[in-house]
Amino acid sequence: SRDPQLRQPAQAAVQYCLKHQSPSGGWRYKPGVESDTSVTGWIVMGLQSARMAGLSVPTTTLRRVERYLDRAGNADQDRYAYQPGQEPSPAMTAEALLCRQYLGWPRSHPSLQSGAQFFLAPANLPRWKPGIRDVYYWYYATQVLHHLGGEPWEQWNSVLRELLVEKQRRDGPEAGSWDPVGDYWGAQGGRLYVTCFCIYMLEVYYRHLPLYDRL
């Protein structure tokens, strides 16, 4: 909103995040201790929003994030793990590649293009199947592919939008929501968690102008 009354508290929140970046370049659950790709991705999204609002985010902070991602990624930097040395996963790959987009990778970057094709493999497209359904992964992959645009985005979104509309509850006291049972993190996050992610994905057209269209 660029409301001047919010500038000082918003910058204070940014400063808190900057102060507690870990030596390895990211963030985790305890301030300044270790890094993981999940928490790091959320912080990077916040810092990106701050930059878009005209707040101060040092370039050195972002370069340290890049070094963390280098360590969390595979040799080709098109698959990413929760922490360096662990096995890559679709969710962490999607979150890390969104960070890469925000940190300056161009649309044509080979690792970004390879990651997009990974999301579009039949096994990785959205499916409402217990143990495979993962709205966390879908949320980040949706943003990556929306920013890329073109055929990859059309292919992904043509599956996702139909699936989410089809699976929304239409009766009873939970009408309008999405069921958490069967989602990868649904037992921990619950109905509100799953419903919020589904809404965010359906709103991606309105919440995020494609990144490369602004360049």
C-alpha cells in the first residue's frame, strides 16, 4: 500500500529477518541457527515483497541466500533438498526455484527450464491422490510456472484449476473448503491450511503479476 505510517514497522520487520540470517545464508526455526529451504523460501518471499514496496534489503543478504541454495541444490541446480546433503523433493525444488527467480535468474536459465519440465512430468502434475497430494508443492510450482508463462504454465494450470474446482466441498458446514485428509501435510496443517493454499493458487492471476513481464 506504501502507507507512510506502515513504513517504519515494516522496515523493522525486515531488519529482524536480516539480523537473524544464519551464517550458512538462510533461515530456520530458531533465529540465526542453521538453514532450511522451506523457511528460507518464506523469508525470501517476504524480502521480495519488501523490495517491491521500496524498503531496504541489502544485496549482500540476497547473495548469501544464493550461496545457501547452491549448497541445497544438486549439481545441475534444478533439484533442491530441504537441507544440503538430503534428497531433493518436488516441494523444495519448487520453493528454491521461485527464490532463484526473485534473485535474478532469467526465464531462459537452463536450470529453471529443466525444473519446469520436472514439474510437468506426469508423476509430478497435481493429482488428488492420498499420499501424493501436496498443496505446499503445488503452491510454489504454480508461482514458478506462472512467472515463466507460455506453454509450461498453460499445461500446469489446465490441470490444477480443474482439479481444485472439482474437489472443493459443496455441502455441509465445510462447504467452500478443501479436505485435508490425504494431503502430504494435511494432518499437521488441517482444513484451514489446505483451503488457504488452494485459494492462493486459484488467485495467482490476481496476486502476482508475472515476474518477467515487469522486466
